[in-house]
Amino acid sequence: RVDLAEVCAEVVDSVQKKWSQKPNVTLEAHIEAGLPELWADPVNVKKMLLHVLGNALKFTEEGSVIFQVVLDREKKEIVYSVQDSGPGIPESQKERIWGAFNQVRG
């Protein structure tokens, strides 16, 4: 079982330490209170979140990164979102990123 709120807080804390190296970038974290526990591998959940936020940090030189985790009660899903003010993914590459082991050069 994974205490999602706890894992998210650990990830944000870890990433904020790296954020100090980029004074022109701010991190906002919005983690909904009362998130349910998940049946998942806590190591892999943490890795996934660190990877997504790490990419946002890597490609954002100035502006902000907003990390949000909420429970969609209607769909019974956890929704993770990351918004950043980085350059984005070129339109021509967007379909490609969903394949296994694919990435776009930044």
C-alpha cells in the first residue's frame, strides 16, 4: 500500500532542493487532502513522480511549475498533473512520446 500524500510530499521536498539551483523557477504543489491509499509499488510511484517533475525542472529556465494531485471522485481515479512554462513538446513529436522508451530532444 502507498500513502500517496506522503509520497507526494517526499517527492516535492526532494525536488525543491534541486529547485534552489534555479532561482528563476518556482514550484507550486497542490496535493488534495484525504487522498486514499493505493495498491501500488511505492518505489515506482516515487520514481514516476520524480521523473515527471525532474523533466519539468530540466526544461523550465524561467517561470513556474505547478504539480497537482487530486482524486476524481466521479471516475474514482487519482489525477496527477504537471504544468510548466518550459518550451513544450513540438506538435510533430506529441504522438511519438506515448510509445515505450521514446523521448523528444529538448
